[in-house]
Amino acid sequence: QVQLVESGGGLVQAGGSLTLSCAASGSIGSINNMGWYRQAPGKQRKLVATITRGGNTVFADSVKGRFTISRDDAKNTVSLQTNSLKPEDTAVYYCNAAIRPRARSLVLDYWGQGTQVTVSS
């Protein structure tokens, strides 16, 4: 069974930085797009950043210029470097990946369990 596990969340003061990491494990055939989403209390889950296999990236306007996304296909990981954090960045951050399991032809959408990021003022 394929799973994604996030790490790196925590409590940080405004203006600080955190690096979030996500590792995919299990019977993985290949990984297509990977990304990060976040969900604040009482809010809908929203896109933060995505990265394609070729390294093309998309960022939400609210984080553009502050966050960086990267991936390491040899290790099946994706990371989100967050800088100049603001209180409005407070949310549970979820890793997402489109993965084709080994010996399967279908690409499935996987989500991690989430990691809490809290930015204090």
C-alpha cells in the first residue's frame, strides 16, 4: 500500500521559516505531479504549490515569492520551504501526489495525514 507521510510542522513566530517534507513509500511504480495543500480552521483546503516531474511549479498568489517547492525523485520526496511566515499561513499542510502503484496501470491520488503549522504574531 502506498502512503505519504509529512513532517516538519510546528510553531513559529511571524517572519520565521519552516521546511516541510513528505516521503512516499510502499509499492510505487511512478510518481507524476506532487504538491502541497493547506486547510485552516473553518476553511476549505486550498492549493499551496505543485511541482511536475519536469520541475515546473505553480504557487498560490498568497505564498508566491515566500515559499519554494522541490522534489527528489530518487528518494520519492517533496519539500516545501516556507519563508517570511505570516499568521494567515497557519493551517494543516497536506502532501499530495499522483502515483501509479507498481504493477498497476492506473494513477491514483494520494494524501498525507497532514502536519500542523502555527504562526504566532
